[in-house]
Amino acid sequence: MQKDSVLLGFDVGGTKLGIGLGTSSGRILSGWRMPNVNTRPEEVLPRIAAEAERMVKEQKLEMSDVAAFGISAPFPADARRGIMLEPPNNPLWRNVPILEYLSDALRIPGTFENDANSAALAEWYFGAGRGCENMIYLTMSTGIGGGIISSGRLVRGGAALSAGEVGHICVQVGGRKCSCGQEGCYEAYAGGRAVALRMREELSGKPESLIMRLAGGDPEKVDMIVLEKAVRAGDPYALALWDEIALRNAQAMGTLINLLNPEKIILGTMAWAIGELYTDPIRKYLPRFCWKEPREACDIVGSGLRREISSFAGIAAALNYLNERENPSGRDENV
Ligand SMILES: [Zn+2]
């Protein structure tokens, strides 16, 4: 893209829905948010279309000045047709053709991208991944989502467009049960929700443990934040669990490094919120899982956009859509 195009981004989350109006150079012109708990799509879709119109007008622009829109939304979805199938946390959203609806309502071209891919695109265009040809973004939140940029393209895969589901690589045969139904997934060892469930299981009936005390005796309050506090306090159970999480992170990231030889692995939520206490032990274990050359060529860094990443996700998906439309083969046509 040569000129600074205006883009609209829709970030459809399980608890919040956001709209961002921004530019291809990463300037956010305006943003808007609403809670998205127990909402009905037949009410939400007209509302977000109207809000988008209002935001564009407020900038003294017409909708025809907006080059494209991008929707960042969770799987499971029919990403090709832009249909949200059964998003987690939104029981009333079933088979919602959000891409078609917004295309008709806004009368501009648009695209649908899963949320982890959109976040990877956001870091690639506007965050810590700028200038990379090969990078991987891992969400490191309640679950572990992934987005892969390889040889300067987003990797989507084939029929299911499900490439990048790094959290569901099996790291332990017959291992811990994952929310996806498989056993031994990476997410089952290092995802925030899975770690919290594991601590609740292992510490039930142990009110004297530091983690239970830090949670005020309420198992529901046992989470990664409590675990981090217990690690910093030197609690032996917390330290052992922390070490195992680091080992599993290194196993998964080392596999990705050998597979894709990325310049950067960019880590979301937990990594930037916790800092070196989280990333240093991963680096310590990495030599067990990947070769020296690609390891030394890869930086493991926290998200550059941090909390702002959702504001950029849909906009980055829109920008990538325009770039792919301009260069559909992904190859330099002069070669
Ligand atoms: Zn899984």
C-alpha cells in the first residue's frame, strides 16, 4: 500500500466488542466499545454497522473513503465465508454471517480473520514484528492461540484455514485433557485456564498452601496472578509448576523454531504482564528443543502493542486483505 488508507476494524470478543477506525500507517483515529455478554447478533450487527457509520462521519469522511474493513473473531468459524459458528462465551451467536452482513451494510470490501491471526497481523504491521519476514505470535492468555507469518505471508492452511493452532500441538502422549477434546495439548500445560484448573485440582483440601492462602481460600480465585505471586515468594509447589510450564513453553517454541526459523516469537498477555520471570526460564530450556543456529537467530519478545492489540487487530486484518489482493500469489512477479 503506497498511500495512507483509512481502514475499519471490528474486534468481536467473548466479553467485549470493539470498533477501531485507523490508517494503514497505524494511526488510530477513533475507537468504540460495547460489552458483548449474552447479546443477540440480530441486535448487535445493526448497532455496530451504525456505530461504524457514525465514526466515519465524525472524522468528516464518507464510508467510500474507507478502503476496507476487517473482522477479528474467534474460532470456530467458517473463515472463508466469514460465518461465526459457535463462538465460546456467546451462546446466542450461532451461524452468524457477519462478513456478509457488514459488507452489505457498509458497502465496502472486507475480510474475516480469526482472532489469533488478526493479532499476529497487528504485531507484524504495527507492533514488535515490524520488518520481520518470519514471525510467530502466541496469545499466551486463558488459552494459547497462534498466528504465523512465514516468508512475508500469513499462513492460513487449507480447507479449514486452521493453520497456526499452536496451542493444540500435542506435547505429551496421553497427557492432560485439553478443552478441545485431545490429550496432551500444549495449551493444557501452559494456557492460563488449564493451569488454574490444575492448581485447583492439586490443591483441593490443602487450605494451608501458599497459593490457596493468597487466593483467600477461594479455589475460584486461584489463577496465574496468584501463581506468579507464589513463585516470587519462593513457594516450592509454585516453583515446580512454574518450571514445568517453562519446559512446556520451551518444548512448543523450540518445535516452532526448528519448523519455521522465525526472526521473532512474540508473546501476548502473560509474557508482557509477568516479564522476565516468565521468559527467562523458557530461554534456559530452549536448547533442549531446537538447533543452535535458528535459536540464536530468533528473539523471544513480549507484545509491542500489549493491551492495545485488540484496537489494531481488525485494522491489521483489513490492511493485510488489501495487500494480499494487490499481490495474490505472494511471490515477487519480477522473479
Ligand atoms: Zn487442545
